[in-house]
Amino acid sequence: MKSITKFMWLIPLSMVAAQAGAVPGMPGPGWYGNPPAAVARVRPQAGPEAVVQAGLEHLIDFMDRKPRPTKMDLAAYLKEKVAPGFDFHYMARAALGRAFAALSREQRQALVHRIEQDFLGAMARHLAEFDGQRVRYFRPRMRGPNRARVTIGIARAGRYPARLDFYMYRGRGGWKVYDVAANGQSAVSHYRRRLASRAFAQPVAWRR
């Protein structure tokens, strides 16, 4: 099995679970509610665990290049190759709750962009500390044909999470991640907590 980075290219270490204020009809974190967006009934594609594993292996190959990728190279890679696998619109909508519906289209786009930037920035910071770790892929837990939780265990985790859970749904474009939990602490809940202060969301204008 290949070695892998300290894996926190996925989530800020400072993540804190804050379960209050979930959006009605939305799942996360966890299994509750309906999947984000309309899920298409499509022919079987690569399973969710295969999608996660392939993405990690490509990332490892990229980080193993000589000379080592620069910060600009890494940022471009994350934007082009990693970001499309995540549903940042869902993260923003679930984190802000009912207030999301009151935002204008421009405000929503700005908030989604802000969360994407922060998320990818955390990935880049932790990738800068690239160090070999071994990863174990567990059998995914399916909830019907279009929702899954892919769990990964990290050996010798040290100060990094020993377990990561990818919550995924299958839409028309294939499987996407709509939430990630590190040792049970959810990315959506993390952003919900940060948005409560509104300072994080600047320069998003909260009023029309």
C-alpha cells in the first residue's frame, strides 16, 4: 500500500463539531435528511470508495514529484483536480441554514467561494507538511444506491485524525463529497460555527 500525506489536506485541524442549527431536509453531518440536490438514477459508475482512493493516489503521485511542487503548483492542483470532487454549495447552504435562502445570488456565490477558498487553503497548509502515513480503506457504508460514507483509517496518526469519514452522494456527474468528518468532527459543523460570528464570511454582504 502506498504511503500518504498526513491527510489533513482535507480538513482544518481546528474543526469543532457544532450540531445545532441544521438545515431542515438536509443530511449533515451524517445520514439524516435528504441528499443534497436532486440525485439522478444513473447506471452504476465507479464506487465511492474507488473515487476516494483514486483521488488520493493521484495526489500522492503529485506530491512525490521531484523537485517538490511549489505552493503555486499545489494551489493550482487543488483547484483543478480536488475541488470538483466537493460540493461547496451544499457546505455553504448547510452551514448558514435558513439564512442562505435570504441571500441574493451574488451573495450566495461569494459565500460558496469563501468556503471553498478556506477549505482548499487548509489542504495546502497541511500538504506542506507532507510525511508518509499508511492508510486503510474500510468497506463503504451505503444508504441506498446514491449515498455513501467512505471511512479511512490512518496508522500512526500522531496529532492528526486516526479516522476520516467522507459523506458522499451520487448525482448526474458521479460521486461528490458533501461533508467530511475528522474523528467525528464535521466540516459543515465547523463552518456553521464560524459563520455564527459572521467575521469569517467577509466580504460577503449579509443584507441586500
